[in-house]
Amino acid sequence: MAAIAHMARLADRGAVAPEEGLRQLHEANALRHRFGRLGIVASHVVITLGLCLILQPTAVVLLGSAIFGALVGVMKLRARNDSTLWVLLPIRAATLVSLIAFAVASATATEESLRALIPPLLTFLPGGLLTSATLDLKAGHLISVLLL
């Protein structure tokens, strides 16, 4: 991220040619993650748990959300270098997480299933939508979050 921020500052000042900027961005994208693969998945779990806590979950929902967060984190990690998989990742992740959540939950626990599956899928939203979705979650509007 520091390399990309540095490149953005240079581009704002016009201090770098477009071709050179693209080359440096590709180099920055190829850098290894500071905390490795485990760090990527663990950070995804932490973000998912933070979003889940907004929903005032039960212990089971929190555990399910952490498992789904790890699953989505692994899926993001595997799709990272494949543009075709990356484009289809939100659909694949939503389908897989939903199937597991509703297959494991009893017929009367639909709301708890939603509380467990929404947080890991929210991480696919860009910043502005993520903020809106978080506010909707806080207000208890699960359906509006699903429609984003």
C-alpha cells in the first residue's frame, strides 16, 4: 500500500510518466503481503468479526461468521492472481456461504443464518457502500444490506 500511495503522490504532481507509473503499480501488486497468507486470511476473519459484532450476535453466529470469514478469505487468496476467478468471486462466495449457512441452520433460524453470512460478504463492497451497509446493519435493516 505504501508503494501505491507513493505512486499516487507522484502521479498527482505529474512527476512520473504514465508507462512508468503502470510498471511500478504492477511491481507493487506483485510484492508479497507483509504478513503472508495466514495474515491475509486472519485479517479477513477479524474484519468479518468486527462487522458481525454490530449485529449483536449469539456465540454460535459469531463462530459461524468467523468460519465464513476464513472461507471467504481463502477464496480471495486463491483468486488473487486469476482475473477470471476474481470477477466471479463475489458470486461464488455468496453462493457457497449461503448454501452452507442455510443447510446447517434449522428452519426456524433463518435470521441467525443471515446474521452469520452477511458480514463475510460485506467485505466485497467498496468503501462507500461498506460504510452505508455498516450503518444499515447498525440500524437493524438486514434486508437493505442484502439489496446493496
